[in-house]
Amino acid sequence: MKPLSSKAEARIHAQRRRILLAAQQCFIEYGFHGASMASIAETAGMSAGLIYRYFESKNAIILAIVRQQLEMLRGDLSLNRKVDLAAEIAAHYGTANAQREHGMNAALLLEISAEATRDPAVAAALDEFDDTLRTGLIDWLSRPTGSGGQGLPATLAPRRALILQCLVEGLKVRETREPDLDRTLLATALHEVVPLLLAAPRK
């Protein structure tokens, strides 16, 4: 079989991206089980038959979405910059109804999490996502401050990483139920709590 030309590869990538964006929009609007391949095709502006050339099922699309998010997460987790984590968490709150490719939509995360309770392949993909995020947080928390980390003891970093992960995911759920939450209140609360999670215990 002849290798694909760069032009053909770019076209395949663009078509897959178009389908994934359309699928995310449909899953958010109708739910995973309410969204059909026909509705995804209509949103993407292509035939259902063409979509099946790229993805064999809706579950395959969900797996592709999770893997796409995982690749972006791996690129984000270097955290080699000075970061006000509380401010960044607050700034990302309230995008439950936004259509965005980078950063998983809150409503979409709930749909995929629910599907993971029924589909082992989706569950495994989410487990990999969680493990990658936690490993990245542990590395950042335990890395010396001179290297862009927080300088926490290696024994403490996993506990703090777990709580940070729960905090961020909890706020994702809160987005879907309270999208109009007072941002000033949220930012103030986060600036009270997050620095405590990033600080080493006093000796």
C-alpha cells in the first residue's frame, strides 16, 4: 500500500477534527444516547456514510475525544511557567455550554463519565486520562521551586495532587448546575484554599 501524501494526511486530520467537534456539540446538546450518527453528520455537514469511514461507532468517537484531550493534557502538564493556579481555575469556570476544542466541556465530561460506567474501553481511556493528570500534578508539586515546581515533599505531593484533582473535577460538575456562580466569590474562595494545598507544612 502506498503511503499517504502529506496533503491526504492533512485532509484526513481535518475531517476527523470536524467530526469530533460536531460530535462534542451533539453530545452536549442531546446527551450521548440522544445524539445519533445522523445528527452528528448533519452538524458536521457531511454524510453519515462518510463519518463511518473514520469512526465505526459513537463509542469510537468518544474514545477519540478522550484521547484527543489526553494528548492536549500531556502538552499542558509541563507547567514550567509561573502560574496563579487559583486564578486559572476561576478563569476556566463557567464554560459548560461553550463549544471549545481545547479543554473538556463540563457537560461533555459528565456524559463521558456516565458512559464509562457501561463501556470498559471508555473507562480505561478515562483511567489513563486521570493517571496522566495526577502524575503531572505530582511532578509539578514535588519539583523544586527553582525548576518551576512547588517544592513539596515527595510523600506529600500525591495527597495534594488528589485533592487538587477532586477540586477541579468538582467545579466541573458545579458548572453544569450553577453556571452563574459569583466569579468574585469563587476567585476569593480559591485564593484562600489553593495556596494551602500548594504550601509545604511548617516544621
